[in-house]
Amino acid sequence: LLETKKPYLVNTLRVPALQTVVLFSQSLDTNSDCSRVVSDCWLDITFSDSKTGQEVLSIVQTLRTTWMHLLELKLKASQRSSQEEGLSHSSSEPMDEAMMAASEHLLATKLAEFLDTLYPYTVTQIAGSLRSHLYKGPPKGGNPAYPQGEMVPGGTTVSKLSPHPVKGGWCIADYLTYDCLQDTGAVDPTSQYIRKVWTCPSCQSKIAVTLAERLQHQAQCKATVEVKEDLPEPEAGADKRDYYCSVCGKDLKLTSIEILKHKRAHAQTSAV
């Protein structure tokens, strides 16, 4: 037992800096071409080119959205389990279990690929004196580039992009703000308004979008589509294993959850 007033880090694990920062930061702020990302107003990540930054943000959106979706499914399953304790399983459980399995498969696959990929970038800590000049600030007079509910070519509706009230730029997700950083390098100021034909890798829609509209489309589309595509075929009894109950003297074939429920049922019976 270590008794000290000084803080110590124990059981630490070496992890890649870029992937860890973008996956777990509370806020990610970008410049107009996503070649620069600031994490939690603290770390400044600069990519070798804008294409690399856009690729990283695309993967991060998929992983974080899938992670949150999986957490919501598990919480709902836990609540339903406590409410229906002692009752038969509801008809919606197999679908929920399949969705959870698909989300876990997608998350594990994409996360492993992301962690093993090397990206050229530099990272620096932002000095306190520079933070006041970090952001553009809220827009004045609005921005006509992103109107409400615009129908972009290809039949995809882009919902309203809300400006950030303090940083400026545009809120893509609760953790991602696009084009709120001051551009310090040679960045074409008109590039963010140019629409380019782009094919969504998830829904295969071929649309002409700006970079902000592309990020928003990926935030709304990518995770849910890939979960459906990667949905594994259920195998009957694949997750069950042999279990001998010493209380009732029976050889059973149950899943891990069913074994726990079986033991709990015996415990409740003996308590009565």
C-alpha cells in the first residue's frame, strides 16, 4: 500500500496520442479544410495535408457514433432486464441483441484498424496567451453558404448547420465544431464553399457537397448503415456452453447470462 500526498499514475498503458485524443476529447475544433484540429482548447494537432485530417475525422465520427449507439442499446437492455425480472423475454430482445452484436463487431474492427494506422501529424500544447486568438468568434450577419434544410444534388437533405455561439464555426456534432479556428497557414478561404461530387461509402449516394455538408452527412448516415451491413448471421447456440448445476444436478447448455440467472433463481429459492 502506497501512502503519500503526491499523485501517482499506476497501471498505465502506452497508447497512440492522436487516436486517443480524438476519440476521448470533449471538444474537437477544426479549421476550414480540417488540416488542423484543436482538442479541448489544449492540444493543437496539425496534419501533413487536409486529406489526412478529413479521413481521421470521418473515422472518428463513425467510431464515436457507434460507441454511443452501443452504450444506449446496453443501457436499454439493462433497464428492460430489471423491469422484466422473473418474466419471459420480450419479442424485441433478439433484435436488440443482434444490433448490439453488430455494433460490437463494427466497433472492434474499426477501432483496431484506426489504432494500427499511422498518420503524419504534429502535436503541440497551446500556450495560455494564444487561446484568446484561437477562434474566429461567432459569425456576424449570418452565413448564406449553409441555408436551412437545403436539398443538395443527389436528393439528400442537409439540415441547418447551427453556428457556435462562442467559438464561431458550425456545430456538426456535440463534440465537433467545424471551421472555428483561425487559419494560420496558406489555406484557400473559398475552398469551404466549393461543392465537390462525393460518393458516401455507406449509403453509396453520389452527391455534390461542401466539406461541412459532407461531415454532417457522415455524422447522420455512416454508423447506422454500416451496422446494418455488418450485421452478423446469428448461429444457434453459438454462445452457449456446457454447465453442470450442483444444486439441481442437471447438465445444461446455457449462455453466460443464463447461467447467472439460473444461479440467482436458486439463491432466491433457498432464501425463501
